[in-house]
Amino acid sequence: MLFDTDVLSMLSKIGRLDLLRRTFPEVVFSITFEVYTELLDAREAGYDFIDDILEQGFKVLHLDSDLMEMYERKRAELKDLHAGEVTSILLCKRSGMAFVTNDRRAKRYCEENGVEWLDIVDLFRLCYRKQVVAKQELEQVIDAIEAKDRTRILRRGEIFA
């Protein structure tokens, strides 16, 4: 499973990265080198919650020369996606991994290219269905993310359906 920065930062800001490992105990969690550098840049900018992400032991993946060439060709076409998203999608397509992102444009590009994606709603739905946390606790997690990350979890009803 390959992660974009957005979902990791949402969970880290509220101290709940544990939900990932508890929901997917057997899965290898990875990030691309580009996502890793985004995280380092955020830490340098003073965002302390990044340390919690970096301490999780995510496997950092690099593009090989073939994927680097593909990245260079796609970069002009995909101006609205960050380098971390593009490299993640390319790696996921080649390796058959799922990509975890909240970015609407990245999800659309995944769909166009046959890459499975999950967003925070999907993660929470799996967390709830696997009975990792009770409904009330998960609602508190969602409320905390909305308050701390200044965002709204749309499709909230899908989590508990």
C-alpha cells in the first residue's frame, strides 16, 4: 500500500496513525521518495506531527530508470498533480499496489489508468468493518480531523453504512 502525504498528515495531526497498522496488520506501508521529501520539507517548516509519520518505518520507494522516463513524459501532461502523486501512481500501476490519497485529481488519474485507490473514507470504512474501533470512537476521530485539519469528511455516512 503506497501513501500520499495528505492521509498520513490527517491521521498524524490527531495522533492516530495507529489506525493504519491496526486495520492492516500484514500490509507493507510505503511512500515514494518524493512523498518522503515532502514530509521532510514540512518538518523543516516546523510541523512537528511529521515526526510521527517518519517514525512509522514506511518503506521508501524510488523510481527505476524506466519509470523515471515515464515520469518525465507524464509530467507535462499532469501539471495539476504533485510529483509525489505522479510517482506513486506510476509505481502502483507497475506493482499492483493500492494508492492511498484524498486528492480528487489523483483518484481520477488512478481510475483512468487502472490503479486501485483508497481515501480516508475507505480507510475508515475498513477500520469500522474490521471492528478496529467502535463507531463512537471513530466518530470522535473524524471530528478531531475536521477540527485539527480544518476540513470536512464528506461521504461520512458511507463509513458506517
